[in-house]
Amino acid sequence: MTQIPDIEAFEERAAIAEYDGGLSRSEAENLAARGQGFADAQAYWQWLADYVVNRRLP
């Protein structure tokens, strides 16, 4: 993935899916992650963690 994730958009989409869509937080985060091209929320958060630790794009 070369595009930098949009954290604000991720959080907003997950919140809307959770509260308005009735999804669990986990399901909502997975939906938001897929919306940014990730397989799931775990892959999204791992990408961000790798970026912070390495201080460069993966």
C-alpha cells in the first residue's frame, strides 16, 4: 500500500458504521479499513505501527 491512511476518515467512518449502522466496533473498524484499501482493521493498524516505528513508508 503506497497511500498514507487517513486516520480522521477512518475514525469517522467507523463511528458512523458503529452508531448509525449498528455494527460492533470491530466490524465497523474492519469496514473503515477496507474503505481505505486494507484487508481489515488489523492490517490498517499494523501499517500505521510500522510507519511510526520505521519513520518511513512501508
